[in-house]
Amino acid sequence: MTARQLWLRIGQALLVLLATYTLAFILLSALPSDAIMARYASPDLGLSSDEINAIRAEYGADKPLIVQYFTSLFGFLTGNFGYSVQTGASIASMVAEALPGTLALAISAFVLACIWALLIAVAASFSRGLRGFVLGLPSLMVSLPSFWIGIILIQLVSFKLGWVPVIGASPVQSLILPALTLSIPIAAPLAQVLVRSIEDVERQPFISVVKARGASRSRIFFGNVLRNAILPALTIAGVLFGELVGGAVVTEAVFGRAGIGQMTVNAVANRDTPVLMAVVVIAATLYVLINLLVDLLHPVLDPRVRRKERA
Amino acid sequence: MNTATFKKPSVILASIILILAVLAALVPGLFTSHNPLSGTSGALLSPSLEHWFGTDSVGRDLYSRVIYGTRQSLLGALVAVLVGLVVGTILGLIAGAQGGWLDALLMRIVDVLLSIPSLLLSLSVIILLGYGTVNAAIAVGITSVATFARLARSQVISVSSLDFVEAAYGSGASRFQVLTRHILPNSLTPVIALAAVQFGSAILQLSVLGFLGYGAPAPTPEWGLIIADARDYIATSWWLTVLPGAVIIAVVMSANHLSHIVQKKAR
């Protein structure tokens, strides 16, 4: 990738981010009656219009939209995501508090998903008898509602078998079932891509050459096929991230775990639009960064891409 | 589609399940005589010949709630797919046919839609429109607009370069006529196939929104809501979650299986 292409790609990513922020601002902040009105204008609260105006001024909602837009944009760039309409707390500190729990969940689920996907790929390649069954697994996994997996796991592992206590579990124990739940919808697309790309690599002429030289099946698989097959899986990193975020929201709701997902669900329940907007903008930023990273890493990891670009 | 495809057992099974689901959505009375909204016998009865799926915490027949919930799910998924199909195709058609700055602008909007994780996009729509069956369906539909728009655009661009389009222009047809009579109909097959593929995932996404409580209001039988209601009884009453979940999985898997065959044939 030339320096020009590099800057073009980075510029494009920044443009998408600005557009995402703008759309989120228009939809969630400017339209139709803003969050503060929705929350405080209810007659039950008995606030006078002067009091409501004072609250609006406190949140900066009385200023012209264009001023609000740039104030809020500047805030997002400097890590100030605004204030919750529900509690008045700073959203940045809410995120900081909720993030570690969600991060632990997402990372352990992702690691588990990679293990499932690898197991499926290996089983499909090595066992003729299991192949049909194993190749059917991903399509079963994408058809499972993740909230249902979570509930069934609680039912089975906690109540029936008593392996993980329902109340008073240690932090590690309380991570097992949620991580397992979240790993299923992540593993499915990963396994699908991996199996397909293994089939592609196995058809390549160089595999026949290695075979002809007398390499063992497992040596070919782990030494040649898998190494080349993992790369295409990188391209769905963005998709997997989206699944992780959505899955984390559902999983945290099922298990009652504190985290970004729980925060998001509460925000929707209380019509706390600034919180939802912050979550949307942060998630979109991460998505764009991940895709940018994958694009930049691809030529580094795959010499063929580098050569093609130079040619 | 050739006859060999129809004879595969998995295809036959999936077709039967989907036909039953559609029948249940159209005439739920055909499958059950119990009332889905009011209790008849005791609460939390385990499955029996009288109550196939047992009864829930207020004594309602669970099987009839799942049957009546079929309409919510299938109709909602239909609305969701239609929203994605219609909005996405129109955007893609305009972008592909017009080109230039309009194309660039529409495709950047598509990039934005793709950059927001789909559940967060649905939740944003719900916080704007409020709760409810139709709003949840629209929210799910919005998440597929970008995919439809991209596919429709690439189809329109490739069809536009074909000879018969040139010929249509040459014989004096207006731009609008060529677009609606020639380009659009010839671009649609893969788009319709995508709509079929989206159907299963729309059912699943709707059940998630129902489970979180953003779909149909409380007494309405809705698949996600039925399972959410059962959460307090999982220690004692396995049937409340296992059986409705099994129905969701069977319908979603059948829809996915058939739609992938449709998509393969469309290529």
C-alpha cells in the first residue's frame, strides 16, 4: 500500500465516522422532541415551563442546534460524551465503569468462539463420519436465539447439575455461562468462513505438491492448509464485532450482568437518548477502526496482496 | 428448481414446518382450541395430553400461546423484510442509475448504516418510534437496508451495461421507462433471493426485541416475550422456555434452509 492509498483509506474511515456521528446526532439528539422534553414535560412531574427551560439550559439544549452539534462533537473528540438524562451522571464515567465487565465477557466469548470454530474445522477435515454433522452445526448455531441459549444454560448447568452457583458465584464462575452463551453466535459465522476457506486452500495445486512429497495429513492440515485458511477469516472481523456487541446486550440482559449492554437496555427503557447515542457512536468508531486495521494488516500478513498492489 | 431438490428429506421437512407455521399464522384456531390470553386450568402444569406444552404462571395454555404468537413473528418478519427490500432497492436503484455525487452520498449513508451494530441500530429506531410490534418490525427492517441497497446497486450497474438496455434507449424509450421496465425487473432476482435469506434472521431479531420487552405489549402472545415471561420459573418449569424455544429454532432453521436453496438457484 502506498502512502497515498494509506492516507486515502484513513481519510475515508474518518469521513464515515463523522457521517455516523452526524446521523446519530440528527436522529437521536435533534429529532423529534428531545430527550429532556420527553423526560421532564410529563404532567405527573408537575414542573412549570420555567423549570423545564432551566433544565434544558443546564443540558445546553436551549442553544441553536448547530452550536449543540459542534459542542457535542468537540465533547466526543475529547472523551466527554455528555450527561445521562435519567441520572445526570457523566456518560464517560458510566462507560468507564461498565466497560471492564463487558470487555471480560466479550474477550472470553471471542476466545471460546475461536476454539469452537477451529474444532468444527478440524473435525470436518479429519473425520469422514462426523463431517456431515459438523458442517450442519453452524447453520444450527445461527438459528439459536442467544437469549434462549443463556436461559437453557442457567436451567441445565446451574439448576439441574448445580455446577455453577446461581447466587454468590465468584467473578470467574459468573463469567462462564455468559461467555458460553455469547460464544455460540460468534462461532457460527467464524466456522462457516473457516470451513469454506479450508476447502478453497485444499484445492490449491501447492497442496498436491506437498502431498506428493509425502507429508502426513495432519502436517499438511496444520502446516499448510490452516495457515493459509485463517487469513480470509480476518475479513469478517467487523461482522464479528457487530455480533459481539449485539450479543453482549442480550447476554447481559439474560444474566443480569452489569456492563455496556445492561446500560444500553436501561437507556432504551428510560428513553435516555444521550446514553444510547454515546454507545452507538463508540461502537461505530470501534467497527470502523477494526475494519481499517484489517485493511492495513492484510498486505502485512499476506505477501501476495503486497505483490499484487505493487504490480 | 429440479425435482431432486424437492426429494431431499431436509427440504421436505423444512417445507412442512414452514407450511404449518404459515397456517398457524393465518388460522391459529385450526391447531388449538385453548384461549391464548386467559387461563383455564392450574398454573405451571407440566406438559400433558390436554396441555401439550404445559401451562404458564397464570394458567394459560403455552402451546396455544406459541401458536397464536406465530402470526406476530411471521407478520413482523414479513414487514421487516419488506422495509429492507423496498427502501434498500430504491436507494440502490437511484445510486446505481444516477451515479455521480448522489451515488457517492447514498453509498456513504449505507456505510454509516453498516458501521452501527445491527442491534444498536434497531434500538435507536425503537427509542425514536417507541415500543410496539410494527415499530420493532421497522427497526429490524432498517438493519437490512444497507445490504439490500448495495446488492441492488451492483445489479443495476451490471444490468445497465447490457446490450438490451442500449437497444431500449436506442428505440426511443425514456430514462424512467428503461429504468422501471428493463433495468429494475432484470436486477430483482438476487434481491428477492436476499429477501428470502433475511426472513429467518428477521424472525430471530424480532424475538430478541420481544424478549427485551420492546415488541408487543404484555398479554400479546409473542415468541420472545413468552420466553421472557418464563424467566422467573426456570428452576421448576423447564417446558416454559425449552418448548417455545424449540419452535423458534425449527421455524428459523427451516426458513434459512429453504432460502439458501432459493439463493443458490437464483445465482
